[in-house]
Amino acid sequence: MTDCPLTFANQHFVARASGALFWPAQDALIVADLHLGKSERMARRGGALLPPYDVIETLARLEGELSATGARRLIALGDSFDDDLAAPALMPALLRLAARCDVTWIAGNHDPQAQGLPGRTLPERQIAGIAFRHIAQDNPDISGHYHPKLMFAGQRVAVFLAGAQHLILPAFGTYTGGLDCSDPVLTALVPQGCAILTGRAARMVPFPLPPRRRARPARRALPI
């Protein structure tokens, strides 16, 4: 897995191909939008029946990132749970997570009522002059919420979206959609900067992407 170094607000980060952000100076792993319990919530409300493996897979990936980076702090940027019923059902797994690192849960729009979680639950947190919150507001901040995706090489890819004042993380959860980076909401926050693709490798590309070069017309065959 290839990482991508990133400097934001005079701090050095590492964007991971998984969609997690590592902050070496703070020994912190930052993730957004886990949406734990989404398949159960959709089943309860009569929606599409998804395979109920999202919690297991998301938590396994999260623990893998903690092990790979050696992070001792975890900051979850909101919408960690898909609804209020998800957190109590996951308490044993959350206790195991809190036993291995210091956890800060930032409240998101899906989990405003989450209480009694192991670790700290805050509306936002300030570290080294950067606000960590769920939805981008004042500058500079690191946030989630929008699940940014970019059309690249014919595929929609989850990306980090970084500008001068905002760094927006991709959704880390297994069952999550996304908002295209060309949406006016995102271009207003990051009119110019970079996107970091996730997947097999973290790769930085300029944002917005340069226009495609026009295909050259085929050369005419000379008459024999």
C-alpha cells in the first residue's frame, strides 16, 4: 500500500490508500464517516438488504490501519454510527478499540445522540491551530461528511480533497456513497488544490483536473 505525504496548515500528514489520514507529529490516525451499522439500519427501515458485513470489515480495516501506523490516538470525524441504535450494539468492539488507543468521537449529523462511548465525544476539537469537525466551516479545518469522489480514468474514486483552508476526508466506511468533487458545495470549499486517490495506492492529482487534450486527427494515408 503506497502512502502520499501531504502538508496542510503547516502540518505534515500522510494520506493512506485506505482513506485514513495519519499525523505522525501527533501519533494520530484520523478517519471520517465510518457509518457503522448501515446495513442493519436499512433493514430495519425496509430498505435494500445489504450483506451485514460492513461493521466487521470496517472495524477490521480500522484496526489494520492502527497497527500499520502504530497510532496511539484516533480521531473519528463524525457519522461514526449510521443511527442512534448502532453504538450500543457495538459496545464490546468499541471498548476493545478504546483499550488500544485514545479515541475522540466528533459528533456528526447521523450520531448527535451517541452517548456513553468509550473515549471523548466532542462537537469539534482544536489541535495545533486546526479544527477537527464533521462539516467544513471556518479555516483551517479537517472534516468529513461529503464523502468526496472524483471521476478518474473512467471510474469514480473516493478521494481526499485538499485546498488552502480545508482538508476533506473520504468516507472510511464500507457501505458509503459519495458526492462528486465537481459539485458546487465542494468547489466552493476547495476551488483549487489537490485530490488524493484512494484504493491500491494513494496518488495525488491536481484539482480541478486539467481538461483532456483533444485527440489529434488521424493522419491521412498518402496515395501510393
